[in-house]
Amino acid sequence: MKEPIVQVENVFKHYKQSQGNFSGRDAYVKAVNGVTFSLYEGESFGLVGESGSGKSTIGQVMLQLIQPTSGVVKYKGRDVSTFSRKERKAWRKDVQIVFQDPYSSLNPKKTVGWILNEPLQIHKIGDKSYRKQKIMQTLEEVGLDASYLNRYPHELSGGQRQRVAIASAIILNPELIVIDEGVSALDVSVQAQILNLLKSLQRKYHLTYLFISHDLNVVQYFCDRIAVMYLGELMEIGKTEELGTKPKHPYAEALFSSILMHNEAENRIVLEGDLPNPSNPPAGCPFHSRCIHKMDICKTTKPANQYLGGQHQVSCHLYSENQSIQNA
Ligand code: SF4
């Protein structure tokens, strides 16, 4: 097994609400609740779940764009919160993010050339002529050419803007890129082009991706492993073929049934009810209010993480040692 490039260990992120609840006590939105996983060098790791499951918060905590309430993020074995100023600046070069909407992440008042020059200048990389050559080379890498240098983001199509956002992320030769719903706003044909571009860049530069998406088809196509989140917690982690063909957790099963059983509506598992309020999550298993397999223990006791072989993990009482494995 390769070495982990990132380890997320028991991370919590709770946001205090501006007004307390009716009892007069402070209320907290529990966006992330004790999440642990590792990312391995050169892999594409997909994080999926409904809106509000905490997946984007994890990506931001991993890059320290927001601070966790508790827990540790390690990069190449070192706790990133202990980095010196100099180390943090060097680390910032190694880790980049691509957002869903490049329209808001790219400065609308600046040209493509300026946008690509900025990270090189911030990190004091090369002289003027080196930067010019690096910008040209990076533009070519993402399928654009010199004619785009003086254009503004609003003069580009959605796919071209996303190519510029990717160029801006790779120009510093990073090792890890978080792609947060990076193709969700694009047409299907453009999505495929951008995904193929990301794959070829990964092969060429040995990049590691954390790929955050609500689109299971895209995640299945793109990722080597997938983690399923629900209400700020990880329900299941496994290889794409494991989750894609036989997910174990009842929530993952319902989620994947929507794409497993094309045109077989009777086999789809339709989840009852809505996602519970993250400021008041259910006791016990966070999924119990919607789970068709729930048992008495599920209402009171949080399931421990069970290993099902290899790196396949599931958090569900159906798989704990003292329960029969009904879904195996
Ligand atoms: Fe369902 Fe219980 Fe498993 Fe939760 S622990 S997913 S409620 S069976």
C-alpha cells in the first residue's frame, strides 16, 4: 500500500448559530462529526452525499481554509496546524482547490494572463520570462492557447473558465487538488472533456484528487475509492467497484440504487423523509430515522466502524460482531 498523503483524523466542525435555541442554550450546526480517512498518493478519492452532508466542509478543513473545531489533518505524516509560517507557505503550493463555479472563483476584473501570473508572483517563482513561458505551457496543458491570455472570465464559456481554474491550480505543480463539485455546473459533453483532462493531468503529474460531488455517475467514472457521507459522518468507504456493485450501508445502498438499476424503477430504494436538522442530529446512528433496517440499538448507540476486508469500511450495526450480517 502506498503512503497516505493526507490523514484526516477524528475531525469535527461545529458552527455556532447566531441565535441560540428556545431553551436559551447556544445551538450548533454539526457540519462534520468525527470524520477519519486517508488519501493515498496518486488516487482519486470521491466524497459523496446529499447537500448538507458536510462533504465540502471536509475539503475546506483539509486545506485549512476553515479550522476544525477539533481533530487533526496530517500532510505527509505531519499535523498541518503545527507548520511554521514558512512551512505553511510551501504547503499552500502543494495543495490547491478547484470550485464548482469558476465565475466566482476567478477575478472577473482580471485577464487570464493576470490570473495565471498571480500565484507565480505570490510564491516568487522565476523571473518575468520564466513566468511567461510557464503560463503558456500551462495554458496548453489545459487545452487553451495564447489567444486566451488577454480575455476576461466573462468572455469565456463555462468549460473554458473551468480550464482556466484548473490551469491556475496546476501552475504551481501541486501534489493534491480538491475538486469541489468541479464539473457540476457544466453540460454533460463538457463534463466529460474536463474529467478526461483531469485524468490525463493526474497521469502526467501523479496528482492526488479529493473529488467532492453529489453526482454518483461522475464519481463512479472518475474515482478509485468512494466515501459516503451522511449528516456530517462517514457511512461507508470502499473501492469504487465495491460501492458501485454491492454497497453495504443502507444509506449507500439507497444512494447507489438510483444508478445501479437503470430503468428498473421497482428496484430503486426511495428514502423516506428529509435529512434531519444538522443542529439537532438523531441519537445513535445518524441515519436511523430513515433506515428501513433499523433496530432498537440503532436509536441509542452509534455504530462503530467495521472493516469488511481490505480497506472497505462501514458504520452500521448490521455488520457489528454481535449482529447477523443481513446484507452480506
Ligand atoms: Fe440502519 Fe441501524 Fe445500520 Fe443505522 S446502524 S444504517 S439505522 S441498520
